[in-house]
Amino acid sequence: MAQIEWSDSMSVKNAVIDTQHKEWIAIYNRLDHVLLHGGSNELFNAVADAFQAMQEYASYHFRQEEQYLKEIHYPDLVTHKRLHTDFDDQLYKYSRQIRNGELILGSEVMSILKNWLLHHIMQEDQKYCVFVSHSES
Ligand SMILES: [Fe+2]
Ligand SMILES: [Fe+2]
């Protein structure tokens, strides 16, 4: 597992949303750190808490971003929202399974999360960024 590093190519040219994406990445990195360095006794709760924190922050960010997309009249809001909702549901499911001891968080799930996060920020969120820059010019 590897940490995610913020780069300027991830920017959507909106300071509030960039800050949220950075925070989300930081929470992901914390989860990665807990998995690598947690002691075995406290590990279960630490992982479950760190995962839940990430899930809750993702949810919060999605709602905020959707509000912003509504304000700018982004034409593909419905499609974008569906991507959020699907991932939101997936994270919630993982979180519940981890808490219930039905899922042991490991490199497989972490790389699913990382890939989704990077793909979403660098491809899907870029689409509204392009839309904004076109409508401003
Ligand atoms: Fe986003
Ligand atoms: Fe998004």
C-alpha cells in the first residue's frame, strides 16, 4: 500500500473543493498508516475508526461538491451524483463489514479505494473543472 501525494494536476481550480480533496487524501493516508503501524491489540478498533472517518468525510465531500455543481448548473450532475452515490454505498458497506469483523482491511481493498479516489479526482472531477473554465471564457 502506498500513500497518495497531492499534486497540482489534481486541482479543480476551486480552493474549497481542492482543500476537501486534500483532506480526504490525508484521511486515506492516515488509514494506510494505521494499517501499517498499528499494534495488534488496538488495531481492530483503530482500523474501523480510521475507515469510518474516511467514509464519513467522503460522504460530506460528495454532498458539498454536489451543492457546488448545482450552483454552477453543471449539466452532468445526475451522472456525477450517481458515481458519488455508488461509491458512498460501497464505503458504507465496507465500513459496516469491517466493524462487524466480516472484512479484514488489506491491500486489495486499499488499492480499490486509492484507484477510485485518484480516478475520480483526476478524471471525473476534472470534467466540471473544464466546464467551469469554458463557461467563464
Ligand atoms: Fe470531489
Ligand atoms: Fe466528484
